[in-house]
Amino acid sequence: MAEPNRYRPTLTIRVLWLADPAPDPADESRTIRGPLDRLAESLYSVFNRAADNPLDRGMGIPVFFDSQRPPDPPVLEQSRHTILIALVDDRMVIDPAWNEGLSALGQAVRAAGDRHRFYPVSLSPNAFNIGSTVAVTNFIRLHGLPAEKRGARLAGTLTHELCRLLLAGERSEQGAVPARTRLSPAPVMLFLSHAKADGEELAEALRDHIESTSAVQSFFDANDIAPGFDFRSELEGNIERSVLVVMQTDHYASRTWCRREVLWAKSKGCPLVVVNAVRDREDRGFPYLGNAPSLRVDGKDPGWCARVVGLALREMLRHSWFRANLADLEQVGLVPRGMEPSPCPPEILTLLTRPATTPPARLVYPDPPLGAEERILLSRAAPDVTVTTPTSCAGSHPRGGAEQSLEGLQVGLSISDSPDLAQFGMGPPHLQDAMLELARYLLARGARLAYGGDLRPGGFTGQLLELVWAYDSQKREDDLILSPERKADLAGRHLANYVAWPIHLNYSEAILAQHHLKGVFKFIAPPEDLKLSEAQQAVKVPPDSPEHRYWWFRNLTAMREQMVADIDARVVLGGQIRGYSGGIPGLAEEVLLALRRSQPVFLLGGMGGCTRAIIDAIEGRRPKELTAEYQAGSKGYGEFLSYLKQRPDAVGVDYPAMVNELQQAGVAGLNNGLSEAENLELFETPHIPVMVSLVLKGLGMYQGRSS
């Protein structure tokens, strides 16, 4: 693990816009809304990942949101390269604070030389009237486009610019270009590999599109080679610095030079995309065109060229970012040092054409892991080469030993919506992403996860099931098809979902059987002190009165008490401060129960919420959020507190005692195996890799002590 507070990722993106005010000023849990919010969220999906698909690792570039106010210039130094994307509309133009803030950021970017980038985006013809410091910068011009086309155009332009930035850094490190220059970096080049017999027309159309609409360059054919230069060397050299765009037509695979171009690109690890334009048939398909992104096109479709360019640029960015991000993951110990980056999943061709190394090579390729059937073939072809993914090798021993297993450890996840994500430069996608990344790494290390969840489409339970089944496949070399019985067994061994009354009345046996969840859900009966009859327990009672809320309070406490009795450690992130259904904030109760049992507790404060209030108390402060006066501001909560005082047998709520208990525990009472400095970093970091690394480190130390 790097020294605390020293982690600096290679690249971060910050999207800046002036958010619409919340409809209700009292609404502290403002969620993303409005066209600019959706545009920002679309950039998150493109450059980070679509959090609703747990197996789609996406690009993984950190993306932050600044919609409340412009960030201060020091934010630039939180990464080696910081990309500022300012979505400039009329409201921003007339806002003095945003004019001043953007001007300061623009000056700071220029003062830093070529390390950072500032891209103002015009969403209105008036955008250019913003402060003069910003107005002199060339805008990404979207104001003339329909709203539905702006996202794709912006993502495409930014993808190319990020490619240019990262490639310039690679070439600078190799001595190919000066380390510092105020000029624009070289554009990305697309090498258009085609058969003249039937692919020239398509290739020409693509070349013409590139030349007329894009800053991208293209290498088309021998006419792009200067007289007097070696034909083969020029082709190989241009392929090495390009994305190879294969125009796969009927005759492509039968052409010697076409096949050579593919083999050169594959052997050198170059980005490659396949444009499937076969009209009739191929006599023999070229077997080495697989293992690459492929796009089916119709030459009559007016948008096919733009889609090909977008795919090629995205593949170039993915390659460049994977290599850069591998170094970032090494910083925090998520990938052992000495691993060789393979931006594409390995295949027999790439293993056999790579140079032999001593000691044997260890390749790391992007998640998700290959299936057992592919790994068996790769092992036979190159038995001295180990292939893995960042998740699969997470936490490997720093001296190169075996991965620290968390087998047998049950980890409770206390993760829920945070009302102040926007204050931390985030939105709901960030919380979802953190939740899935923590779960992914813990499951890959063998831990069992305990949590409270539901079966809504796209909910946490469904996503966890996909992760469990996907990462189990990497451990098996037989029984390649997951039977329903094995799915159910895996779910029960890796997941435990605790559900209190009356919530569990929502789940019928048919639903549990359909989702292989009979062994996952732990239904907790109402506590005896409520004295609920069988008839009462059969009714779904909402917390719509002080008495009913008390029932929910006691049942949620009973559920949490059972969970803490079963688990070994607790990970806490986000959390509602108001608007919950029970008697006190749920995360606060879960932390207190864990501390009383001296269980390891990991407080991830970088996304605010109840976790932030707990940290404030742990560090000796008295957070206003953990007071009866503050909580009484929630609808119905004052009446609930009055009800508790009127009922002599009721379990009360004592906020001063809760805060005192947290203060007395302090950082040392977290008992999580981390140093005080590491815990302080965990309290503050917004970076998910740092969160994951510190949690894995602490759990590994706990597991080591226990064994």
C-alpha cells in the first residue's frame, strides 16, 4: 500500500455544470435530474462503467461531478492528468461565481503546462460570453446539435482527446516527443486494412468521412508511404502506432497482406477492431480475427462510418488507459509489481509470438476472467505463462507468494444511499460502482457477503449473483455449465441477505426458487417483546404511525443483531441520515453493534452520509446529525420520539450515549488491522481502488491473526 494520502491516479475526469436547484429546498437528498445531469451521467457510463451491469468493467477512468460550485484549482493536483469538462449553458454564463471559478481553473491549467486539460462545452450560442479566460479556449461546440445527439458527439470528441493525451505521455516516456510542449498532441491514426478486390469502396468512404468530419488521421494504402522507404517496414511501423481497422469483406481473409497486417497487430499488442462487411460468404474465415471488438455494418447506413471511428477510438483509449491504470493499481497493492499488461484477453497467437522471459511471464488482462475452457487451451499452449485479471490477483503477497485468501470470512456490507454525494463530487453511479467493486474483490478472494437487499430488477442482489457465478467459473476446469443446483449452492455459500419483518412478506417461495435464493435469504422473526400475533405478522405494515414505526425499529434492530452475531467484519459506506424507516440511522446501529463485539470495522467516508457522521464522532466531535434535535426535522420523527417517552416498556433512543460510545471507541476501537494513518486515509479517500486495497489489507491481517 502506498503511503497514506499519496495516491495519485494517472487520470481523472471532472464534469462541471450548474445544477438546477432542487424543487424542494428542504430536500437534502438531491438526486441527479435534468438534461445536464443526464449528460454528465452518460459521460460516467462511457469513461468509467455502466454500474447497472456488474460484468461490464467498462473503461474504469475515475469521473467526478461538480455541480454545486466550481472546484478550487488545487483539485488539479489530485491526479497526474486532470480533465475538466465544463458544460456551459446560459445559467452558467450569467453566474458570477462560476465565471470566477472557471477563470481560475483555466489559468491553473495553463500554468501547469501540458499535464491537464480544460474543455469548455457550448450548450448555448451564448456560451462564448463566459469569462474571457475561458472564452479564449477552443470550445467543444454542441449548441447546434439536437439534445439527443449531444452525448454521443461529446463522448466521441473526448475519447479522441484522451487518447491523444495518454499517447503523448507514452511517446514522451519513450523519447519520441519532447516531454513538455504547448502544442496539441498528435491525432490518433486509424490503419484501414482492406482488400482491394471488394473492400476499397468501403475503406474510401471511411477515409473520406475521417478527413471531412474528424481530427483523426488515417493510413489507407501504399500511396501514404513516401517514395524510397521500405514497404514492409512502413506498414509495420504505421500499424504499431495506429488502431488497425479491419474491413472484413468476402475476399479479405484470402489476401496475404491483409492477413499479415492482422498478425503484426496481434503480435505487437496493437488495438484492433473488426468491421464485419461480408456480403455473401468467405471460403475460409481468418481464425485470428477473433478476440477483438466487432461491428456489423451496412454500407447504405449513413451512420456506419461514425460508429466505426467511435469504436476504434474507444479501443485505443482502452488500451492506453489499461496500461496506465495498471501502474495505479500497483500503487495501492491491487496488482503485484512485475505483471505484464495485456490490454486484450490473451489468446494462443499472442502467447506463442511473445518473447520468452525469465522468470516465467505473468500477464494481467481486463476483467471479467476468461472461462475455464479458454484457460485450459492457453495453459497447454504456453504452460510457463500465467494469465490473470486485476480482480483475480488482488491482494497477492508483496513478495510474490499466493493470494491471501479470505475463505471462511463473512463480511457485512453496510452500504446505502448518501444524501450529500454532490458535496463530494459524486452521484448515485459512484456509490453503485463502489458497492460492486468492493463486492467483486471480496468475492474473488473467497469471502461471504452479508447485507440487506431486495430483488428489484437491477438491484444489488441480482448483481451479486452475476458476480458469484462469473468468478466461480475461473476456479473450475470441469462442469463448465452451471446447473440450477450449483447456482443455488453457490449463492447460498457466498451470499447472505438478512431481511426483517415485515419486509420479508414481499418474497414468495416462487420468487426465491426462480432466483436460486432459498439459501441466501435469512428471514428474521419479530422480537418477542413486541408480542405480535400470527395475524398481525401476516400483514405488511408500513411505518405510517409512531406505533408501526416502533415495530419497524425493533424488527430492524433484531435483524442487525442476528447479522452481527454471524459476521466477522463490517464495511460501511454512505448511508441515509434522515428518511429511514427505523428508530435510528441504520448504519450507526450496525457500527455500534460491531464495536461492542470488537469486530473489525472499516469506515469509508469519501462519499459522506451517515458514515461521515460516525467518523466525526469516532474522531471526538459531536456531529449534529446524531442528535435528537436534528433527527426531529424528519417527517414523523418527533412524534415517534414522543411515543417512546409515553410507552414505559419501549426501547429508547439515546443519541448522546451513542456519540459517547463512538468517541470512546476512537480509531483504535475499529480493530481493523490498519494503522491510524491508513484509517485516516480510508476516512477521506474518494478513490475506489484505495478503498478496496485498504479493506483487503485489513481483512487479510485479521484473517492471518485468526488462523
